[in-house]
Amino acid sequence: MLRGKVAIITGGARGIGRYIAQGFAGEGARVAIADVDAARLDQTAAELRATGREVLAVPTDVRDEDAVRGLMARVADHFGQIDVLVNNAAIVPHLNWGGPGWPLIRDMDRAFWDRVIETNLGGAFLCTKHVLPYLEARRTGHIINLHGGGNRPGACAYVVTKDALVAFTRMVAEEVRPAGVCVVILSPGAAIATEDAPEEARQRMPGPEFAGNRFLLAAEAPLALSGHLLRLRDGRLEIEA
């Protein structure tokens, strides 16, 4: 079970990251949430603490290697260990609810492309790189990467990062399998309307609760599932066909 374990959730201030943090804390885990939005981070941390949970909030830009290195060190120093990393931080196509959609590739600025790649894929790389020494030292642990959809015009940069994370998961899993570290990837199960979505979107799209307990299950997944894209079926995680 997760009671007493320490979980880091990046992008934990809002949306699916906030939902994952709530779920982990509800199961007795000690939770560290990291996010570039310091104000929302403090708000979510206060919500969790109000329920009696032990929470550490660390403002972090996952594109900044020094900041990521500092995040891992601070969590390990505060809680004494790290057991689970959830690489959730990402820039997604619907981030600007109600605003203009993402541009097509022919119209996309290089700086925008780089920001998406560096956040979604580069952030997962940096967080994984700097958490591994803590997990390997204890010969146990879980890293959970997030997959997702968005296969529509304008979502190319996002989809590229998410599909790249499937390969990243597979390769890292083989590197760390001898140390007993399990690395998996899975999606919330559908496109999610977060708490920041307009009412119209929240009426027609599922909320974060649609994910159910899949991330809790992933935090306890056996090594046999390591390296794979997973799905939730009949209350159990299985390898995506």
C-alpha cells in the first residue's frame, strides 16, 4: 500500500496532477507537488493540508535542470526518501481554454515547439534522471509517465512528446530493472476537462475523476509491467495491446 510512501507529482497544482496528488494523499502517501505556478501550488497544498495530509510544495520549472535537481534533494531531505515520481507536468493543446488553438506546423514558431518539447519530454527526462539515484539507492521505486491523445490538427507537438515518452519509458525501464525500479506509462483514459475548463467543456467532457484509481495502481505495479504502456480494464492494469 501507499501509506508512508513519498510521491512526487510534477504539474501538481491543477488538473490531473492535482487529482493524482489528492488520490495519493488519500491513500496515506506523503506528497510533494511541484509546479511552475507558485500561487496555484500553494492553493492546492493548502487544500491537501486541510484534510490532514502531509504535503510539501516546491515551485519548479521542469525545464530547469538545477531546479529539478533541487526538487529531488529537497523532497529527500524533508521526507527522508522518495518512492514514486509522477511525470505529469506538460503543456497541452487545451491549456488556453476558449483561446485560439495551437497553430499548424507550417505556422508554428520554433520557440513554441521548443517549449512544448522541453516541458513535456525534456521535463520527464530531467525529473527521471535526478530521481533515479534516490530510487536505485533503495533498490525500489516507481516512475509513472503520462500518455495522452490529442490527435487533431494543431496538436502535433503535444502528440510527438507523448509518443516519444512511450519509447522513453521502454528504454529507461530496461536500464533500471536490475535496481528494482518500475517505469510505466498510462493515460487518464480520456481527454479531461480540468477545473479551469469553461462550463461548456465540463458538461461534455469527463473530469479528472474519470481516471479512477489507475495512478494509484501504477504506483504499485509489478516489475512485469515495467517498460509498457498500460491501460485500466476491469479494475486492473494491463499492457495496452
